[in-house]
Amino acid sequence: MGSPGEIAGLCQVIQLFVTDGFAVMQCIEDMGPRLTGEHVICCHATIGREATLEAAERAKAYGAQFLDAPFTGSKNAAAQGALCYYIGGDETAYKRAEPILRDSSKAMVKAGKIGDAATLKVATNMIVASTGQILAEAFALVKKSGINPTMLASAMEHHAARSVFVDMKLPGMIAGNYEPHFSLKHMFKDVQIALQMANDAGLHVPATATAAAVLYNGIVQGWGEEDFTCIAKLSVPLDEKQPEPELPVVPATSEAPAEAKPEVAVAVDAKTEQPSSPAAEPDQPKEQAAETNASEPDLPPGAAAEVEAEAAKPATVGMWRSFFGKTKTP
């Protein structure tokens, strides 16, 4: 049961846990000849509204039903069947998939139509990326001031800003443990999607743009496979910083390489209703059960000219514009 086509021949409810929009589209194309009206494709990848709508159209063109269902939860939550799915799509498709989704979740949030769940997922990851950045800066300030960083954790226990995210990520920063629950490269990918959506909507999102610049700087350092909170390593005094490495050549297009091999991480047979446990995803987790391995994240067209100048300094709205090669004033 290796190929998407083989899976479509065996299962009616199919869950896609893949890295990006390209992988989702390739899976649907590979399954296409075997898809029927009895199939429901559940898209769990964080790919944004536009790519989700396109994937839904492709699935429907082959006669299959489609459910927009990104999720949140740590790898531990996945193992315990405690994920939360955001659901967008037709009620009929949802009812078909619900028993299977229940096996790996503690909650489901009905967002509305296809694309709405994808938007909510990107919005929540904007919050996570920016929160991780400010937490890293606060941690650095406390440490440089000669205060035991564990005191920050103690102070946060009684602060209104305390959150599950802070409780989960601050101990890792203190210990210098960046074992990936949600990798830096995947968070950067999601923030790119957020910036594109905001740019298309004419929104001013300076905090997200700053987070994108910092995340990119971490990737330049070679930390793409580490947990995204490794950006704490960037928040050190200037006299302790190592020289900036040479920036990689930025591709002229964000289109995924033709040789990328998408994988279907979980396939569920509606008859048995026994899915494999999905691997944890972003937010605070590993986002995908299976990944198409891209060595470097691609930047949107037009980004190369300004990224090199911006990556080594705090980002501004100019960084936001640089990611998309547009000059629209927010």
C-alpha cells in the first residue's frame, strides 16, 4: 500500500498528512483515476485558503468529496487521540469522516465552508510564531540580566499572559533543548502563507513580518530541522553573536521541485474505521505524519533582492513587502 493510487483503491475515507500544497495536489492527481463519489479526501495539511480551494476543485473534478480539516495538537496529543480538527466543508462529507476523525481527536471546530478552516489554521499559527518570538526575547533579557531563567517560568505562573504554549515552550528554551515538535522550516512555511494572505487582503501585519524575518535568519543558520523556538539562540547580545553566514541563493519561484515525492501518511478505511495514529503537527507539534523533504524553503517571486538586506536586522513592514516583491502600502 505504497502509492496514493493504491490507497484510493482500498479506502473510501482518505486522510492526507503531507508537507505542502504541492504534495496535496500530487496526491489527488495520483489518486484521481480511482476516485469516486464514495471517496472523502480529508486535507490535514496547512496550505492556506487558496491552495485548499484548488485542491477541493481537483478532488471534485474526479468525483470525490473533500473536507478541509487542518488540525492542532502536540505529538503527545496525537498519540493520545487528543487533537483538535478545524472543519470546513459539506455536512455530508463531514458525517462520512467524523467517526474516523473522532478516533484521533478530543474536539472538532466547525469553521464553515471549504477554505475557512484553512484560514483559521493559518491565523492561529501567526499567533504561535509571534508568541514564540517575544518569548525568546523575554528569555534572553532575563538571562542577560543575570537572573536565573527559571525565575521567568515562576513569574509567568502568576501572570495573565501565561498560556499552554508558554508552559510547553519555555522549559525547552531554558534547557537549550530544541527537539522538534514543530520544525522551524515548517513554521516559516506557514508564516509565508500568512504573509501572502495578508498581502492579498491589503492588511498591515508587522508582527508577522518580523517573525518571518527571524525565522528565515534561523534557517540561514542551519536550524531548519529544529523546533521553531530555537530562534531563542538568535536573541543573544551583539558581542556574542557569531558572524552571519552567507545567505543561500533564493529560487526565482516557490514552485516545488518536480521530483518531490508526496506521501500519504494516514489512510483510513471507512469500513474498519481504524486509522493509523497521525503524527503531531504544528502549533506546538510536528505538523505532518509524512513529509516531502525540501532542503530549503522557497521564497515567493521577487523576494531575493530585499531578503539579503533584511535578514540580518530586525524586520519592518519592508520585510513584509520583500517576501512578496510588492510595494503595496498597507
